[in-house]
Amino acid sequence: MKILVSSLEASANLHLKEILTHLNNVQICGIFDKRFGDALYDSKEFSAMGFVEILPLIFKAKKALKQMVELARDCDRVLLIDSPAFNIPLAKAIKEAGLKCEIIYYILPQVWAWKKKRVAKVERYCDRLASILPFDEKFYNKSEYVGHPLLDEINVQKTTHTKNSIIAFMPGSRRSEISRLMPLYKEVAKNIEAKKLLVIPPFLAKNIDEYYGDVSEFEIVYDAKDALMASEFAFICSGTATLEAALIGTPFVLCYKAKAIDIFIARRLVKLKYAGLANIIFDFMGKEPLHAELIQESATVQNLLKSYEHYDANKFLKSCNELREYLKHGSAKSVAEMILR
């Protein structure tokens, strides 16, 4: 079986890795991390953050879309992972080209946040919808809940909380995130008597000075899961890491800073109470938020320190168990079975 894969984000490639462990005698082509095979494009070429930074990629994306349609002509299945701005037009182009390969969309567009009109397009151009959030069914008519990918990747969980004076700092994986949060994190670190772990994505290991500047205050680590498991508390940039911390059971505060124009546009378009996915999930569950969120002007040294000094570990651990029960199980095996079906 030959599968066209469109996996543009770093997180999407982590999930793809888990799916591939359940697929034998399968050939993949398309856009993904090149460690998985001979890709048309390495997914890193499409990494961007925010409405402004993505503009230069538009022309490359248009070229890639045409090339992906040609590749689809020789494929049995198409697996689209997240990235709706690219993957919805790709699904449409494949269908309009009259190709018969089945299209599976995994990690559906977050229409509960914005662009609800995407539902009609996704259901028109995609054959199978693999949902990773139980409440997706409130918005999609034919979605199938397959579980959540992080439950495949996270095989550790805290059952008790220990104040061990180890703190994790996670400023994100993109240059723009790091450049805005590191000055803040450095000031916070100076005010905490603890072992401070700075979690750096492995692909940035050779660019620490360029991206992070002086990191003498921190111990450098590259495994987010191990760092969260070892730490009593974490300061985390908005993103997948916040949900990882929630599933592991490490109390944290979400902190996020962006360009003023990006925040302005997001606040106008996104209709959500919270930025962190764990908090969004809890809101759909009818529960109070799991963790604090400090965004833009509220992300100050004083507020971050206050979040660290006043967290309720026992309450947090109880809520983390509720989160795991809600999400039930991992998704990789279910997606692989959907592909092979």
C-alpha cells in the first residue's frame, strides 16, 4: 500500500511516528520529517508561527500542493494530519482531479475555536474524519473519535506530588516564541532558588547561543517528557507541551507573548475563553480551568512567580486524572486500522 502523507508540523510528525509503528509493508510519500523516508519536502520547510510569519510560505505551499496532487495519482490512501490551511485545499484539489484514493483527515480543524464553515469543506472533500477530541462530534457530523495521540507518547504519570526544587522552563520551539519568552524566563529564574531545567527541542541543539543567548542560569535538557516528570512545576509556552504537562501531572502556568498584530487578529477571530488545550477541554467538560494562563501584558515576572508560589498540587493531580479518563486512550493504533480498513 502506498500512502500520501501531509504532515507539516513538528507535533504532527511525532504523531505520524506512532502511526507508522502499526503499519507494515507500507510506502509513504509527501511532506513529513525526512527521517521517515524520502519526502517531497521536509516538514521543517513549512514551519511558521502567527498570521504574519506564514505569508512568505504561501508561494511554496501553492507549488507543493500541485506536486502533492500528482503524487496522489499513484497512492491508495491520503493521510492529512492537522494544518487545515494547507490540507483542506489539498483534499479539495485531489477530489477535483478525479482521483479515487481515500482521504483520511487526522487531527481535525479546530472549528470549535474559529472558522466553523470549514466543517462543510472537510466533510465534502475527506472520506474519513479521525477526531482526537471527544467534543469534535458536536461540530462534525461524521467524525470518529480515535483517542488522543499524546496518550500513545506519554507512558508516565505522577500519582503524588513532591516539592523537589526542580523547575522546568519551556519557551517553545520557534524562534519568535523563544525570543519573546526567554528574557522573561531568565528574570523569573533569578528569583527562584531551585534547579532550573531549560527544555530545548533536539533540532535546536546546535543553535542554542543563536536562539537562547546566555543560558548559564539553566541546565540544558532535550527530553520534554523526562523534564516534566522530574519537575515540581513548569513554565510553559502555549502549545502541545501544556497538554503533555497536564497528562503527566506536573503543575504549570501557560505563558505566551506574540506580536501585537497577531494577538489583535487572534482576539478578533478566535472565540474561546482559554488558550491552553487542557483548559479548553475542561471548559467543554463543564469544569473550571486546570491551570493559570498569562498572556501578553499579563505575562510578567511578578505574575509568573505568583503562579509558582500558589499552585494547588493535589487539586491539579485530581483534575489530571479526570482529563485522562475523558480522553480514554491513544489514537495511533486506531488511525492505522482506519488506513488499512
